[in-house]
Amino acid sequence: MTTTNLPVVRAANTSRRAPLRALLLLLPAYALLLGVFAYPVLESMLRSVTEPEPGLGNYVWALENSENVSVILRTFGNALIATLVCLLLAYPYAFLMTMVGPRARVVLVVIALIPFWTSLMIRTFAWIVLLQDSGVVNSLFEFFGLGPFKLLRTNTGVLIGLSQVLMPFMVLPLYAVMSGIDGRLVTAARSLGARPSVAFLRIFLPLSLPGIAAGGLMVFIQALGFYVTPALLGSPSDSMLAQQIYAQVSSLLEWGRGGALGVILLLATFLLLGVVALILRAARRKGLSVEVF
């Protein structure tokens, strides 16, 4: 081997060692993920088919019990409604963040981030005070000659709490996408004769679809697993799937049934993600650029 080939050999050895070193550096992170996330999920799956006896009896119980089916449908329905409410409120807010000046934008960003600085429990207890029969919300309704309405211990109260808690997870992805849209495209469309509403619907709205998809997925998936907000703002008849799992595991010590409900929720979430991925793939084939995953 000549001396001129030595740098090439050393470079090749270094390039071979680089992936190994990266893998060694990532081993603690992989171990943490396996221990904190993968192991509990696998244990729940195992218990769902082994306790109290081997078989699929827990899944039969979960899907044939009308109460469980109602809870599952209510969970997905509440998550969908909360996602739509967050989208309707967050879209104009994020759009306003892109239109105002730097100082006003900082204020709007801080307002959007304030919920992250407050405990979820404190925010939920605050909604209990606001939504009670003699609370601030009903007082406002009565001022305008409406109500009073029953908001606390109802599914409406649960939806209000979910929407408020999850709003930042819709605002931030929308703003991140909208801030990267070139405003000159809308201006060019208007200069060519398009009305402002048409320019918005044909230019700006399609370009903001990645933010809508990302924010919608984040809000929807998080809403599926909420426990504190439905437990405090709703009634037992308005319980969601996380409450049902907690009751089976903690109160009744039915680990198999709780695991089956958890696996059903997990599989339904994966199914939803698969459907969304297929829709996005079809959209890309039609020429729409929508990247989420």
C-alpha cells in the first residue's frame, strides 16, 4: 500500500465508525423510549389477552358492551368537535399574527403561549368557577337576556375545556406555516382581478393546509387521551375513554379490560393516522403540497 492511499483508507475507516458512534450515542435515548413507552404498551397488550384468563374475552367485553361503545364514540366525537372548534378559532388568530407588526406579533405569541405556563389542573379548576350556574359565563348570558345554561357537569363544558387547553397546539403550527407563505402571491392574484375572498380561498388557504393538518392531528390525538378535564368538567355520563380505563384499572383492578380499552384506543389512533397518510398521499398526487409526517 502506497502512502498516497493512506488518507483514503483512514477516511473510509472514519466513515465506517461514524454510524457506530452515532448508534452508541443514541443508545440511552432508545433505552429510555423502550422503558418508558414501549414496555408499558407491550405489557398492556399482554395483559389484555392473558388476564383474567387467556383469550380475547376482554376485547369481546369491550366491543359488545353498549356502554363501552358509547364511551368510545363519545371520545372520538369530542376529539373531533374540539379539533374543529380549535381550527375555527385558531385560524383567524394565526392569520392575524402574520398581518400585524413585530410588536403586536410578540404580544399575540405571548398570549398563545400563556397556557403553557399554567398548570392544566389550575386551568381546569378556573373553568369550574367560570362555568358554574352562578359563574361569570352565565352572568354574561343573563346580561344579554339569555340563559342561564347548564354548562358544568355536561359534555358542553368538557368541549369548552378541551378546546381552551388544546388551542395553542393549533395556533402554533398554523402560524409556523402561514409565516412562510409569500404574501406577494395573494397580491399578484388580486392584481390580476381576483377578489380578496377568491385570492384567499384559491391561494392562501391551500398553502396553509400543512398547518391545518399538523395542528388538527396534534389536537385530535391529544384530545383522545384527556383525563383531567373531562373528569372535572363533565359528569359520569359524559366520561371519556381515559376515565373508563382508569376506572377499570384503579377501582376495579381489571387490568385485562383496561388494557383492552387502551389497545383499542391505540389501534384506532394508528388507523386514523393511516387514513390521513393515504389522504395526504392522494393530495400530493393531485399536485397539492401537504407535508405532515
